[in-house]
Amino acid sequence: MSINRNPQVIVLNGGSSSGKSSIARALQEILPGLWLTFGVDTFIDALPNGGDSPRAGITYEQDGTITFTTEHRALERS
């Protein structure tokens, strides 16, 4: 089996019920090759304690501000 070390990624950003999932499913049908879809919830759930651990690299402030460590940003990019 061959593993692509430089995968292609398409990011769909938009509000709830804006059609992101429908667009992703349509792209899966028309683009060449096999494409997988993952929601941001899947990414968050995969973090330590579902993102609520200090090791997840996310800080939730009282005023609603969310900050991310450089390690968290590197994980997102990967």
C-alpha cells in the first residue's frame, strides 16, 4: 500500500446548516480519487478530554475568548 505524505485538503467553512456537508458529499462524487470528510467536532473529540484538558492547547476565557497554543495550531496544520 502506498501512503501519500502530502495529502490534499479542502476546508469548508460556514455556519450551521449552510450546506457544508452537502457540498462535501457532492465533491466526493465528482473529484477523482477517494476523499474523506471530517467535521471539526471529530477533531475536537480526538483531543485529550475532548478539548477540555490543558494538554489540548485550547483555553476558554470567561469573556468567550478562545486561545490556542502554537502546538495546537501545528496539530491543526498537520
